[in-house]
Amino acid sequence: MATIRKRLGKFQAQIRKDGRFISQTFLKKSDAVKWAKEQEVLIEQGLYTSKKESITLAFLLARWERDVLVHLKCYKVEKYKVAMVSRALGHLDLNQVTSAILVDYRDARLKEVANQTVKHELGLIRRALKKGIEWGYTSSVPYLASPSLKGQARNRRLSAAEMALLLNNCDEYLQHVVILLIETAMRRGELASIRIADINLASRLLKLSDTKNGDDRTIPLSVNAVESIRYLITHAQSPMLLAYEKEWLTKKFMALCKTIGIDNFRLHDLRHEGVSRLFEKGLNVMEVSSISGHKDLSMLKRYTHINPSTLLPKI
């Protein structure tokens, strides 16, 4: 049923009917009443169309990527998810993007990729739709449960034999990258952003600027970390510490692991290894978080898998 409201000297007609919400503003109340009755009849007859219905999800995602996503740090990663979602659901008009459609998409994708990936894809759809409300393209965001991440956290750590195998087969440059990532528990992107000017070898401190969570932080450097940094500085080709793109390092690392038979281990797992070692050295949660940069302390539990044998001296 239509609702007529007077606002700022004008009359706004609002209609909520059969899952639709439409509104229009008029100078005269009689015009608002007439328009509302006409639209209700069209909705009942199934003949109602609007500009909102002509907007596809692909169009919305394209604008969201151009106006919002491109300004975020996650752009390079998230743009591929946008392309994936657009290929699968982009042909749908926004009024067709219902909870049922997204549930089907979720369940189908869970057969192909990890829960975390599906959660990210659904998240970007929701964020784009929320922006679509602001832009006047739609009026609601469908609800559905995200995939559970319980039991999904990676707990892969290298055994002593695997670590020796890895380090013994790395070329010297990659070996120092691996050591530095473990000793500092840094993210790959943080390593790639280090400028030599940010390193104070005398005080053994390293400043990381504008990190993933938006904060700067300064981390202490172990003796091994300092040794690796000295090596990387001597091979630097610019003001940046790394001489190679981070993507190149990842490919090189993954190829090496495949060649030497280390399965199910990624470059990012070196961060997990580093955080776990910090706890095994006796650092407390706040101390570890100041080094690793975790804002949510509960996340440290997901990233940390302590070797029980290291606890024996303490009990």
C-alpha cells in the first residue's frame, strides 16, 4: 500500500508491494496519489519496470571497481574476484540478485574453491550492492550465511628436515628472503615495500610504513635478520630493498617447493612459521602482535601453531 508523506513542502509517494520499494516526489498531493495508484496496478499486473531493473550486476561491479576498489590496497587481488563474479552472475539485473541466487552460487563455488575464497567473493558482492543503494541502483542487499571458516585455518609448518631441505636448495638470494620473512613474520607485501632508508642496522630496527591494516610499525631485527638484510642491500638495484617483484619471488618459491617435494606450503606460510617461532621463544601476545602487526589478537591463534616439544622445558 502506498504512503504519502509531506517533506520540505513536497509530497513523497512510497510504495512497498510484492517485495518492491519505489518512491517519487511531487509538488501536489493529488499527483502523488495518482502516480502511486498507477504504479500499484502495474506491479499487480506484473508490468512494472524501472531504471533500477535495467542495471546489471556487471555494471554495478564495474563502477564499484572503478570508483571504490581501485583506491583500496587490496585492489590488485580483489579485481580478479570481481572479474570472476561478473563472469558468473554479471548478466543478472540487480532485482534478480536474490538470496536464493547467491546461495546457489555459494554452494557451487564451495565445490571448486576454499571457503575463504567464497566468503571474499560474497563479501565483495555485498559491498558493491551497499554502494548500489547509495547510487540509487537498488534498495536492499540480500542476506545469506557466509561459509564457515571453522577448521579452515592453515596449520602447515615445516619440519626440521623440510626446513633444511628448503634452505639448502634455495639460491643465495631466495635463501635470505626466506630467512628474513621467518625472522620478522612479515607479509610478502610488507617485504616488497621496504625502502633501504627505513632500515637502521645500528639499532636493529626496521620501519614498515602504511601496512595492510593501515598502520606504520617498527619491528626489532634478530641477528639472522640483520645478516639477511645486509646481503639484500648489497644486491639492491634501487632505493627499495628487494631487487625483484614480489610476484616473481612467489613463483620462484612455489616452483622450488614443487621441485624438491615440499607439498602444501606457500610463501605466506613463512609468516605463520615466524609468528609461531616468536611464541616459542617466549614472547607474549602483545609482544608478538607488535611485531606481526595483528590488530585482532584472536587472529594470532589462527596463525600460530606451536610445536609442543618446545613447551617441555616450561613444564
